[in-house]
Amino acid sequence: MNINWSGLGIVFVVALAAAVVLTGLFAYGVRGLSERVTARANGGTGTMQLTGAVVCFAVCAAVIGYGIYLIMA
């Protein structure tokens, strides 16, 4: 039984990077929603915070969808 260690290492690095990036994007999206609530409580609209949060969540969903597509293909 032969193990392709370089291939395993590449998969590990890509999975680790994807996990860090997705976690950061999701956290930024949650923070954007929280800042929107604060802005609205202070009399603002919070449009920029909501836009940023929606973009972060959309990128997270796109990356997850692409990952599922790669697994299925």
C-alpha cells in the first residue's frame, strides 16, 4: 500500500486554509449584523453593515456549494 504524502499534504493545507477563511468570513458576517443592530439603535440605517454581512454569507455559501460540487463531480 502506497500513500501519496505530497497529495495528502496539499489536501490538508487547502482544507485548513478553507476552514480558516470560511470561519473568518462567517464571523465577519455575524459581526456585521451585530453592528447593523447597533447602528439602527443609534439612529442610523446600518445599510453598509448589512451589505457587508450579506456579501460574507453569500461568499461562504458559494464556497461550500463549490466544495459540494467538487465532491459530487
